[in-house]
Amino acid sequence: NIRVEFTNLLIFETLLEKYLKYENRITKKVLDKNLGRGFARNFGALGVKTEFIAIMDSDDIARFDRFEKQITIMRENNIDLLGGAIEEFEKFPGDLGQVRRLPEMHENIKSIAPFRTPYNNVTIMFRNELFKKIKGYDDFNFVEDWDFAVRALASGAIFYNMPEVLVDVRINKKRSYNLNYSI
């Protein structure tokens, strides 16, 4: 398992270095140590000048048209934060056949937000102006995504969750049942 993760990291680093040579819109930012997801997301978003910011974990796989679909829907419908469905996998995409969807419409999303994160966090794209308005992520271990959602909704942001799978998500079955990850 460790070797597979290292191999994926090596492939990622090789591809990133290749793209950095040819694409000036990509910036590589590296943290020297793990300071938590909220801190890392704020660090990554610092200085972003684009209209949208997307979240994804390094061991997950975005569907090839994810960003195009999200940008189109957000612009056409004046959406502030847009998530989608995920398909979970253990060894390779599709091996488990488990799709996780959440409510699509804003009112339904709002109704579950007091109890849980109302989107699959690795699928979200949000407006940079929303990120700045709510001052990014707070440094809460394990609940930073839920806190971000609650503060964004309280600010008047409009949410939508696409029913389509946007990201294939590698799961760790040991971690899936840990109460720390229940939100």
C-alpha cells in the first residue's frame, strides 16, 4: 500500500513538473509540514486570482469534464458553491460500484447543513469572492468542511449539488468507520 501511494505521488510530481514548464497559469505551493486541511486549503487559495476555486484530494481522480461542467453551471445559474456525486473505489475506479449523492437543490442542501456537510467536499467548486467573503477555512480538525459550508450558507451563498459523478474517490475502509470522519 505505501509503495502504491509513493508511485502515485511520483507520477503526480512528474506530471506536475512537466505542466509547470509549459503552463504559466499553474503554481506549485508546498507546505513543509502537515498543519491540517483547513490551513492547507487556505494556503493553496492564497493569491488565487481566478473566478473559481476547486477542491480535490491528491489520491482522487476527477472525471475528465468535471471543471467544464461546473464552471458552465455556476455561470449560467449564478451558483456560489457547486458539488457533485462521488464514486468510491478501493483499488481502481469502479471496483466497488458505490456512488454517494447528496441533495441537489439549495433548500434541501440548507436543511441538512445543521447536521452534516451538505456536499461531497472533494467535488466542490466555489467562487473566489465567496472564499474571501467568509475568510476561507477555519482551523477545525475534522469539521473544517462543515464549518465552511455553514458559514457560506449563512453569508447568503447559493449551493447546488450535481447528481453526476464528478470525482472517483479512493477510500480507506479502516478510516471510513472512524467517528472523527463522520461529518
